Amino acid sequence: MPLVMRWLYLLLLLLATLWVWGGFAPPAAPATEPAPADLDKIRVTPESAGLRFRGTGWFRVYLYTPAGPIVGEGQGEVLVPYRRAGLLTYRLEAGARSKEGELRLESRAPVTPLAPKVGARAVRVGGAKNPSLVIHPLDGAANVSSQPVEVRVYYPDGRTWSRTLPVRHQLAWTYFPSGDKTGVLKVVVQSAGARAERAEVDVLPGRTVAADPAAQKPAADADGRDRWQLTLGGVRDRLGNPALDGLAVSGVGGGPLDVFVTRPANQGRLPLVFPPPSQAGNYAFEFFSEDFRSAPQPLLARPGLRVSRLPLAWEGRVLVIGPVEDARSALPDDGTPARLQLLDRQGRFLLEETVVLENGRARWQPPAFAQPTWVVVELGGRSSRLEVPAP
């Protein structure tokens, strides 16, 4: 086969292959422009999925929202996925024509779950402030529904309280009474079939106005070991509700009794045990908490050490005290103080000092005075007197 024929054969084979695979397909006919819609015949319908614009022919929609325009286009129908309620403006375009319009998108019925906000979560009986409820009933597109809200409150004593609340300014709200009984308030809301979880409010006792003080042991020895015993019971509010556990109750001593304590009461009761001061005598103690203050409770501090034997003797110029014995024939505690006074012959005061006992004894050397003197030792309600030997 001549060379020219061979190359012509290969060229024809290549052209046939390209024809089969479309490389040399005949050019398509030019596409025709879609017919523009008649803008006056386009209608818009709110749906759960958004705003549906319907007409005949091709058109474009610009929906102007607070977040910016949303643009959609189509043949005969355009769905704009926007469902927030309010006044909206839009613009239609088809070919060389355009048209503007507006519509008001209304909220729908609220959906479950509603989300009521109740505060405070705890209130006091008879308090100046009642609990409140605020709710934004939302539909499926998070619009605040205009449907009224029904509120029902269940009280610990079995009573109920109910109201139907209108939705104004994007919310419904109300105060509701706290009631007269401690416990838990249960708040239930619904709107057009939509429901919410139950809200609860703890109702606590009111301010303390009454209590019953008592002294189980109003007299005690002023020896650092004995104790007064008092109790404040029946701590309650004006309606008789027992005070909440943990209520702070304070006590203060009257007159020379320098005592101030604050303790938590439990089940409306507070026991107090504390020692009297070292100085024997009559004292008073008062309880107070919030709006309550008790009458002064009389207390007696007896002499802590009642001495039955207080011997004195001289060893040269040293005064020996003891062995001292109390009313039970026991030695006083180590460190117990004894008061000493030096007096002249006429009983005039010259000097005073204090010594402490150890094993019931103490030693003391007085200073030298030119005139005759006496030493007086006082301890535990007993006094002993001895002349000081001449220097």
C-alpha cells in the first residue's frame, strides 16, 4: 500500500473515533432566555419552611431582613427560608421590571417545652418581696408567640393560685404570693397546648419574732470548771413557723458579764453552756436574733473556791500559807491566787500583793516597815490575819 494511502487511512480512522466520543458533535442550538414573570401576579404565602413566592415565569426575590438581604430566584416559584416574625420588605425583579412590597409575618402557636423563669428560688413567709415569673413563649421559629399564658401555683397547704397572662412587649410576667406555710411552691405554666417543666420555689420561715428562753442551770461556781446552762427554744416567725436550721442566734451578757456568742439554731432550738467569770456575783444574759430579743436571764456566779482552812505561820521573815483546804477537804488547784494586804495598827492600807498556791501552799516575804504591821490573807471567802514580826 502506498505511503500516502496508509496515512489517509489512519486519518479517517481518527476522525471516526472522535465522532463516536463526541469530540466533533454538531453545535447545540442556542438556549432561549426564560420568559419573565408577571410581577403583579406573584403571590407570597407564609409557611413553616419560610416564605413561598408563586407566579408564572422566571423572577428574582430580595427579602430584606435585620441581618441583611436574602436573595432567591426561580421559575414560577421561589422559597425564601426566613421565618422570624415582624414587618418585612421585599423586592421582585423579572427582566427589566421590578416591584417592591411588604408583609407582616405573624408568630405561630408556642411549642413545647416552654421555659419559664422563676425567681427568687427561695422566699420568706410574710416577706416584703413575693416571687415572680417571667416567660417568653416561643413558636417553632423562636418567635415570641402572642398566645396568652396560663399560670397555676400549688401551695404546701393545698391551696392554689392561678392567672392568665397576656403577652406584651415580647414577654408575660407576674408576681405571685408566697403563702403562709413553709415548704415548696410548685409552679406550672402552659400556653395553647405547649407545656413546661414544673418550677419550684422554697418558702422559708419569716423573720424571727418570738422564742422561749430558759435557764436549766442559772447558778454555777466561779471556779473555771462549773458551767451555766441556758436554752433558747421555740424560735419561730409571726405565724409560728419554726426557724430554719442554721439561723444565727446571738447572746450577750449584761453589765459586767463580758460575753458575746453567736451560734446556729437547729430545729428552732439553741443550747448554750459557758463558764461564769472568776468574780462571784449576779449577772444577766440576753438572746437575740433578727426581730427578737429576750428578757434578761438572771444568772448567779457563786464563789468558786470555798476555803474551810487557811493557816498562816512565820518562818523567820517569810510568811508560810497553808496547807489550804476547801469545803471538801481538798487542796485548791495549783495556780489559785491568794490576796495579801499589809495594814498598820490603825487598819490603814499599806500594800497589796497576790501569790499563787502550789500543792495548797505559798510563801511570801513582806518588805520591812519601821512601824508595826499586820498581814491579811484572803482566799475563797475566808480571811486570816497575822502580825508581821519586827525586822
